[in-house]
Amino acid sequence: MSEFHRYRPDQPAPEAIVVKLYHSGPEIRGYVRKIAAAAEDDTIFPGEEMEPEKAFRLAREHSEGEAPIYVELTEGVRWQENWGQLL
């Protein structure tokens, strides 16, 4: 089971991956971004919203097993156990 860290703006370091989950109508959608150095803009992968499972899969691919993966839950989105473990 995959482990993810709860996102806090003051925590992620450059190269960390963030999955942001939000409501789009009645569905939960997400997008993935890579935290950049302070002087640069974050990288967003791919630029479209996707289902949470697909967003987590994309995040794991981009972390290559090395970069930590954080999850940002927007208002009203609750963590679901089938996504993995949120630390």
C-alpha cells in the first residue's frame, strides 16, 4: 500500500511531488505538480484534471521512488483508505 504525506505549505522541499485533490461538481479530481526551487515555478503534470487513482499513479511515476509524495486535500475532500496511507 502506498504511503503519502499530508501537504503543508511550509514542508515540501524542491523536487517533492504534490497531488492536489478537489471537488469538480460531484466528483473528486486531482492534479500533480513538482515543487520547484524558490526562484522557479512549480511543474504541473499534465495540466488536466484526473481521477485520484490516476493522479497517484502519475505522482509515483514522477517521484521515481525517491521524491516524497504529499497530498493536498481541499475543502470538503476526505481521504479514502483505498488510496493508500496518509501520514
